[in-house]
Amino acid sequence: MAIVQVKDLIDAGVHFGHRASRWNPKMRPYIYGKRNLIHIIDLRETVRGLLRAHRYLAQIVARGSLVLFVGTKRQAKDAIEREAARCGMPYVSERWLGGTLTNYRTIRDRLKRLQELESLWLPHGDGGGKMDMAAYMRNMLNESGKFELSKSPESAEIRRYSKKMVATLNRELSKIRRNLLGIREMNRLPDALVVIDPHREHIAVKEAQRMGLTTLALIDTDSDPDTVDLPIPGNDDSIRSIELVLARLADAVLEGKAAAPEPQANPMRPRPQPQPPNGPQAGVNPKPAAAVVE
């Protein structure tokens, strides 16, 4: 059964690339032709890329791996947050902080600071261990999206600080939440990255290469396909195109979770390292000619 119909891809505008003057010659195998100075992406290659990515994500998630969704451009922000939340995976939708993967220990320290700042808004003596802190802190926001002291409990520690100190702490809390809210539950490094527009997210792609992580990307005609492991050629500027591709990849994650075996008695048993389909190593782009549409 096909995971996507070509008609759906056409309706979403997945086949539209960039202007021919902005293309990357390495994208030639994925381009069908040119119309009105706009490159047209070969949707057969898009379907092949989606099939490979869908199969790979389902396999590694079934083994218990984490998948990090990355997309900070305006068109991808809402779709990244929605689909990552739907499949229960971490995401980065605001800004990729340098060192998120290569300096993960520092990122964990900032997440601990986030927990410290949020605990100031809890009732006295409440550790918030079983509470959904993301939802709780949203209730502390006013209509303009800023933290409102009057909405905190009467016994909250934040009420003991001066007005100036509260403003300082709130600015710090807002900044950390904006950049790290999507990865607050990511207690270990992911095994794969799903990236929208690797040309824009080049720092994230380079960090994934350095850490040996597999990269799956929606890649337009202005990007270099050699920088990602599993390219999905398609329009990365259209909201509908991004939503369609992300929805299929999130479905693959949910399918992998449904196929995951029951937890074993020995949690310290090492987990086998996932490999991309057809055997390519991380950092090596599979040749599209070898792909077979199922």
C-alpha cells in the first residue's frame, strides 16, 4: 500500500523547485525539467525518498530510537511542533543552538536551569514531578504571551522576589523556553534527524554528521543532497508540502512505536546501532537509481 499518492503531492505543490538560476547541479538526478524558469522536481524520486525514509524511521523507532524533528523556517514551525507532538518526539522549531548535539552536556545544564525557574511558579512544597509543566506554565501566560505574576499560586516562591528580579527571571525563563522547549524531555541523543531545508539548517546537519547520526531531509533544488543520508526531494518553502511530508514521517514513527517489542527485563543490554536502508553509512547519500518504488 502506497504511503502517499502522486495526486496529493501535486495538489500540495511538492513538485515546484526554485528558480533555475539558483539550483545546485548536484540535484540534477532529482529534477524532471524546467518550466517558466522554475525547476520541476521529479515526483518519482520524491515517492522513492518518502518510501525509504518511512521504512527507515519505522525500523529504528521500533528498536527504541529517538528521532529529532528540526525546522526553524516560518513555513515549517507550526507543522514541526504539531507532528512532533503527535508522534511523541523532540523537536527544534525556533532556533538551532550551536552544540545541541556536539555539546549536549551544556544543553542538559540549561534544561536543568529551566526546571529550576519553572519550580519558582509552583505552590510551596510541590515538586511538580507528576505535573505537565509545559501545560502548567502556559496557564501562567497572559494574553500578550508574557508570564503574569498574579496567575501564580499565593505560596509560589516567585512572589517573594522583587519586581525587578521577577522581570529578570521571566526574561531568562522565556528565552530558555523559546529555544529548548521542544527538547526538554530529550534525555539522550537522538539516532536520526528529520530536517526541513538542510540548506538553512546546515549547522544541525553538520553536527549530525560529526556525531554519526542519520539525516532525513526534505530537500529543494538549491540544496546539496550529499550532506544528507536520505533525501526527499520536494518543495521546502510551501506550507502544504512541508505538512504533507512531515505527516507521513510522523506516521512512520507511530507505526514503529506500535511495532516495538515489550521492554526487556535487562535495561542495560546494549541496543544495536541502526543503519540506513540498503546499507549506506552515515554521511553517504544513497543513489536514487538504486531505489525501487514499492
